[in-house]
Amino acid sequence: MRLSINNVPVIVAVLAAALFISCTSTPAPVEKPVPPKEAGTQKTPKQFTREGFAKDLEKLLLADKFDAAIALFDTVPEKDAADVSIRKLKASVLISAGKLAEAEKLAVELETQYPADVDILYMRAVLAEAKKDGQTRTAYLNKILKIEPNNSEALTAIGLDYYSKKNYPQAKSTLVKAIAADNTNTEALLGLARVYYMEAELDKAGDTLSIALERAPNDSLIWAERARVKSETRKLPEALADIEKAISLDPDIYSHRIDAGTYYISAGKQKEAREAFTAAIKLDPEHYLAYIYRAGLNDDLGSADEAISDYSAVCRLYPQYWYASESLGILLWGKGDYTGARERFTEALRFNPECAPYALMATLCYYREGREADAKAFMSKYLTTVDREKTEYFLCRLFVDRSGDADVLNRITKEKNINNRNRMLFYSAMYYDLFQNREIAQKYYIEILAATVPSFFEYRLSKWALADIEKASKSGKSGDSGKTPILPARTGGKAGDDSVAG
């Protein structure tokens, strides 16, 4: 019996067993001889037996025909319908069907009559969980353990509570007790394996999951969990085999497809990974996670338009994930859609206002659009939020005053963090690219591309800018940006000028 209302006959499976047991103590009514039917008479109703009823109920539940399953209880003779096993079974079916108010009413009646029945107490715990009443749920679990200290299901539920609170030592000891009480309890085995995983005891986690699979070879969650453990131990072929098995058992579980995609990425199989994320999107087109993964893969595989579409979906579904806006802005910049890029960098800045590069990119987009006044107004407003002692302040001000470039470069070269220095160097290069001398810009782009481990998006923009300069040079247009006309430099703002206005 599991604490779940979504996994249909998880409670029913246990209560059905109780129903069959009760069949031995409550014999079915003796069938009376049926006289031969006369022509035109109605068909004799099917004789009720508990075993037959249970089989019919199981078929309906497996077919997700909950209304029909509930209606089936109306066919039970009054004497049998009053039996506690039938009533418990009906309550469990109502829970599985999501008819919680009806289930609770019946469960309350049952608890009043049978206050020490652990099945009924467990139902009350399930119903409390459905109402998000954790205190009542825990109280019922503790009631069960007072009656049956070694009740495996209650121990499992409490152990998983400890796990959710990251109390791994207590979770481990409780789940071990649950398994000792019932070594076929695969939910406890799965929970224990997850505890081992969190404690980096991967060998124990894998062994525990293998034992669980011996007990429940058709449980896709256990296969998926073992795949995760194997991926962590760099056994990617085995991890992929396990997650594919999980998918074959439960093809409609979103997380299985996500896991498969990430393992394929680790294995260097980008196309297969993209197919896995596409399958996840088909299962749940309103969940953002698969779009994030697929967007990156589409970008890596050179499918820019598809990547733009995926990042757009992420921005719609999960706007607070500003990295999607950043990535979308980069791709739109690369396609020359400066208006679209500006909108995305502005949106990213809204969620991460301390990120000066987002403000700088939005300003560059304004300039690329030929909207100089808007560029200066936007950056002037942003400057009011920047620490005046930081290099970023002077770099941002450069795009308002259009002077003082030598002083800014001097400050940038003194930056100790290599990534930060290269990031800021890109914007200085863009300043020269837009307003001064492309040869100077080219020099700094080349310097940026010499970074050994680039972890900043400006590296990619530098590569594009350098390619643009080289293309323009080959076509004899070295003085042209290749995208928009160079804006006239402000008087006194020549390269090498170290003045800073204001």
C-alpha cells in the first residue's frame, strides 16, 4: 500500500488481497437449482461471488474506467456490501478515482467502527496527503506504528518524509526497518537507493536498485533510478539501456525522456538526444525543460531557427529563466534582428538587473537600429544603478559620452578576473567597431578569441564580429560594419582619447 492517489490500484492491490481472504471466511450463498428457461423469459442474472466481483473490478480499474468501477459496487448484495472488506475496497477505489470527499466520508465511518484497522488508518493518511495536511497524515502514520511497530508501508512513508527533509541518516535507518519488515517493499528499496545516491554511496545505491528490480521488474521508476546511478558512474551504455527499458515500460512519463536526452548528450549522441527531448515535448508541450535542452542542441547542430523557436517557447512558459532570453538575444543578434535581440536582453536585465552586459547589449542593439538617442537614454538610466567605482560604470558611460575610450581600456586591462576582462574588452571592441576604427576592434576581437576556456557569451559574438570584419575586408568594404552604417563619432572621441566627460 503506497501513499499515493495517482497510481490507481496501489491501495486496491492490498485491499483486494484482504477481500479474497475474506472469501474463505464468508462462503458465497448456495446456488439454488434454476428451472429450465421457458421461451421468451429473461436471462437469469449472474450469480454474485466475491471472487468474480474482484476480477470484474480489477478489469475496470486497469482500463481506467473509474465510474464503472464505482457503479459495480451497486451490484453487491446488501449482506456483502455491509462487510468491512467490501467497504474498505470501495473507499480505496473512490480514492483512486479522485472522489476524495466521498472516500473520506466512508473512511470516517469505517474508522469509527474499526479504530484499530491499519488499512483504514492508512486510507486516512492518504486522504490527509491529498488535502496537503501533513500534520494529520503523520499522526495517522504514527497511529499505525503504535498498533504495528513493524508496518512496512508506514515506515516507508515516514522514511521518505525524512528523505524529503534531507535528513538522510534518519531516512536510511527508517527505510532499512521498512525493508526488514517486508523485503518485497520496492518503494522502500527505491527510497533507500536514493538515500545512498545522495550520500554518494553509488555502489550501494546500484545494488539496492538491482534487488528492487528482482522484486518488481516492470517498475519503470526503478529502472530510471538505476540508469541515473549508472550515468554517475560513467557506465553510459548501461545507463542508456536502463532508461530505454524504463521508457518501454512507461512511454508517457516525461522525466524518462528528459533523462534519456541528458544521457545521450553525455554520450555525445546529439541527434538521439534531440529526438528524446522532442518526444518529451510531445508528451507535455507546456513544460519548459525539454525546450531548454533541445534549444541548446539545435544551436549546437546549426539549426538556428529551430533554436530560436525553442528559446521563444521557454521565454513564454518560464520567463523568469532569463538565460533563455539571453540565448535568444544572442541568436537574434547573429541574424541581424537587433530589435528582437534588444527586447530579449532587456527582458533578461529585468530579472538580473546587476548584469551590466545585458544593459550593454541592449544599448548596442539600439545603436545597430540607428536609434542613438534611445541608446543614450537607455544607458543613462541604467547608469544610475551602477557602482561608480566599478570598471563597468566607466564602460557603460562610454556608450553615453562617446569619449574616454583609452581610460576605459586602461581600467579593463587591470581587471584580475580573466573572464570579466575579456567580456568588457568585447564592448570596447564594439565601441571601436561602431564609432572609430575597425582595425582596432579586430585586434581586440582576436585577443578575446585567444581565451583558453571561454565561459562568456561575448566570446561567440567576438567570433561573429571578426568573421564579419574579414568578410567586409575581402569584399573591399573595410570601412563598413557589414550590417548598419557606422555612426559618426562625437567630437573629441577619437581613439586614444582618455578624457571622461562629467
